[in-house]
Amino acid sequence: MLAGGSSAAADDPAAGRQIANMCRTCHGIDGYAQIPIAPHIGGEPKAYLEAQLMAFKTGAREHEMMSVVTAGLSAQQISDVAAWYASHEAVATLAEGVSESDAPQACVSCHGADGISLLLDAPNLAGETNIYIDTQLKAFRSGNRKHEIMSEIAAPLDDAEIRAVADWYANVTLEITPVE
């Protein structure tokens, strides 16, 4: 119970599944993206998803589609849909013939060599299209997208280095499955 006697609503992945119907065209109902410019979101930490959705809702982060979609969602709906996608498991497999030591070293401490995030506030990169990663890194580099860590990491990268990072994570196989 909260002060004042009302209880906080618990996260409801089943309700989030219903909300995810509006996300499925781009992100898939299980969180495996259906279009190359949308990220895979299944298996991401709930807190990360919730923070990103609230950033779109409040205008702290802008995107022509996501800003519109989140504007119509309540904080509870955002929490529920984040719980739905977080209730999935993301498993990554490196391509045959490569090892973790080949991974982009500037990325592995947060995003992992296989692209499965090691931190609650960093996204998975496993299996993302190279177009998506390339676009995001260039946005950080140019200042169109800002983040206290990523802006500094991306700033000195040239296009070839960005493409190498994007290609590394794009070549990782990603499977997203519901957790039973």
C-alpha cells in the first residue's frame, strides 16, 4: 500500500501483451523487429524499456513514430508493455569462426561481445541490423541523440569504424522466446 491507502498497480505483462499489438508492425509481438530501422526489444530489461518509452512520451527523446505512439499511453500502460517485452528471453550466438575477443572492444563492457547487454540501462545489440546500429551511432556522433556515455564513445568514430561495429552485432544470431 502506498501512503494514503491506495495500492500501486502491479506490472501486468498480459495487459502489456494487448498494448504490444500496436507495436507488432515494427517490433513484432515477441520483440523481434519486423523492419530494419526498428530495434529488437524482446528480452530487454523492463527498466530500460520503460525509461526509453517515457523519454519518447516526455519529449526527452524524439522519433516521428515513437513520440506519437507513447503520447497516448499512460505510465501504467508503458510499465505493462515494458513488462511484456521484458518477459521474453534473448539468446545470442556468435557467428561460426569468430570469438568474443574479436568483438569491438569499446562496446563489450556494456553491450557484451555477443550483444546481450551486461547493464540494466544499456540495450542489447545482438542481431540488430547494421543499418539500425549505424544510424544510432551516427546520431550519437553528430549530437542528434545524446547519452552521457554513448556520445563520447561515438564522437571519435569514423564511418568505417561505425560500420565495423554495426556489422559485428548484425552478424550475431538472436533468438527471442517467451519465458514460461
